[in-house]
Amino acid sequence: MVKDFLYADKKIYDAVHGFIPFDEFEKELIDSLPFQRLHYVHQLGIAYLVYPGATHTRFEHSLGVMFLATLMFEKICKSVRPDVFQFVPRKGSSEYLYWRRVIRMAALCHDLGHLPFSHVAEKDLLGPQGHEYWTLKIIESVHLKPVWDKLQRVPSYLEDVVNRNIVEDIQKIAIGEAKWKALLGKEFSPWERIVSELITGDFFGADRIDYLIRDARSTGVVYGLFDYHQLIEMLRILPSVDRGTDELQLGIDENGLESCEALLLARHFMHRRIYQYSSVKAYNFHLRRYMLANFANQTLQNVDDFLSLSDTDVIAAINKAAKDPQLPGHLDARCVIFRQHRFRALALPDTMTAKDLQVFKAQEKIADKDIDWEFHQQQPPPDRLSFPVSRRHVVIQKARECSDLLLKVSYKRSNWVYISPKYDLNLINFLENWTS
């Protein structure tokens, strides 16, 4: 503990959270090649072509996630109900210091596996394994081995946690339970699930909180701002409503319900105004199609190949392709660089299918290069409102039973069609006159 205090003498200034402190071990990770690469991976793809301020990167976001996850961890270990007291490590204990270390390192690592421009082409280029697969490989790589060697060698409190593998724990907490199980077929313990949710959780995760706040401030779209300080202050470890008192969940005190409502509304409006905004979707479509034409055949066999790709490499290539009709992806490159003949992105009616678009395409005799679409797999939305809420007199209820507003905020992923400007009026007319 004394050693940790002596090493905690570094800090960096962040535009969202102010000074973010870090120690010698975290500095080793921040200064590493995989983490420094995040300077050159934009958080919002090429949304900066629509929102000029959206030039922030995964580097600053990862620092922000570490900062928030630490606040959240310290809070849930401090405000402990009597019925979960035996499950939570005491502040200052070896176990507490161990998991605090793990969650901070995991927060820094959670985005290491992103491709250039983040999510734009990851679904097509990385497949179902996603960026989490490469996050695991990077953590295991020679580039980060000195970080883990130093971490395992120095802190005396690690000697008291003899049954833990700190590198594996960092991996698990960084990618979350669902991906860990999908990639390795292994389960989380209840405590590991709680700690991981502080970063990757679909509702309370520090990842989600930071990107909403950071994206809102960078773009100037204030819908994403909400009282996250109140949310963190009211965060609790609570017995599960469904699974009995032996199972723990991350929940909220009833005084934090309004901040939960604000978070859900912020996410809803940010999707409509930024993440699912038609102009942003159109530019990301061209960038994705360009990356497919140029990088799909590149075999990412090892970590060195992966780390050699960043936004700057793609931008250099796309600039060259925009001026040379002989290069793959020339038309999409022109749409991005010269903003000429950009496709129009249109959200589709819920009941429209790909077959309906095939009929339109055939009727209008549209070539493959002039139209494309994306349909999401129809799956029931995750039950975000099942987290427990601590009411007065120690009663535990599900969030959906405590707030009408939470139930009314819709969760819907739109399907999209992308059409050349030569045919956009034809498509608009088709959509306006189409009935299911």
C-alpha cells in the first residue's frame, strides 16, 4: 500500500474529467506501443466530417474509463449493505488493492483491439469474434510483457492473493463476461461479473458513461450530458431480485433513479443525432466499403500486423485512391475526400425486407455499385431494466417496477439503405408509396 502511494505521482489533464492520476505501472502501459496507437484511432469513425469537433480518440476515452471505473469501484466497496458485506473486499485490504489494480489496467486495455476508425468496418473485417479477440491477443503479446512482468514483480500485496492470475483477470475484466465465454468457453464468478460490469456493463459501465459524455462534449450535441456523478454516488452492490440473495448484481439506490433515466435518454438521443444520424451513416458507409475493398484480403496473422494499422494509414491510402481511378475503392474514396456524389443514407420502415429492396433494384435497373443496405438480425433487445433498485426499508425491486420513464424510452436499431444520388429520388418515392 505504501509502495502504491509512492508510485502514484503521475497525472494527465483530460478535457472531460480534469486531472487523471496514474502510477508507475499504469504509466508503463500508457507508454506502450499498443496504447499509444490509440492516439490514431478516432472514437467516432469519420463523424468529424459532419461534426467537426468529433476528433477525439480511443486514447483519451480509455483514460476516462480508467478514471470512472476507479470511482465506481471505490464507491461500491465503500457503500456496502449488511446483507452483502461478506462478499465485498475491505478497503485497504490486499484483495481490495488487487481488484482496484485489475480494474484500472483492464480499463486501459479494453479498447486495444479496435481497428482504424473504431467500429466502422469491424463487423465485416473481424467477424463475430470482434475487437475483443484482438484485445486478448495484444494483452498476451510481447509488447505488453514488460508491463506485466513489472507488475507481478513489485507490489507486495499480490503475494497475499495467491490464487489469482493478474494478467488473466485483466483480460477477463477488459472484455466482459459474454465475450470471455464466447471466445474461451469459461464462466465468471459473481464477483468477477460485478467488477467487469463496472467497465463493460450495458447500463452502468464506465465505457458507456465516458463515451456518452465525451462524444456529447466533442460534438457539441448536449443531449449526451447527464448527471453521472449522481449515478456513481448511488451505485450499489445488491442481491439479485431473480436469482436470490446468494447472487449479486450491480444496482442503484432509489435516489439515483433519475440519473439512470437521464443516462437512457442521453443514449437514445445520441443515437438519433450522432451514431444513427443519416449523414454520419453515409460517410461511414463509404469508408467501410473502401476498407473492405482494400483491407479485407490483408491477413491479420499476428499482433504486429494488427498494430501497424491506424487511421493515419487508411487516410493516406484513401487520399491516394481518391486521385487514381485505377485503385480499388476509388469512387468511395472520392465521396469521402472530395465529398462528391456521396450516397444518401435512409432509414427503412421496420417491416421492409431485403427482398423488397431487391424488387426496387430490379425495377429501376440499378447496378450493385449504386445501392447497398444493411439489416440487423432481429433479436429481442437485452433486458437493460432488470437491474435491482434499493428502495427504502431495504426492499429490492427491479428498475422497470420503479420508473415508468425507463420503460417508455424505446430501444430500436434501424435498418438502412444507401443509394447513389442518381437514384435517391426514385428510392424516396418508393419508400413513400410502399406499404407492408
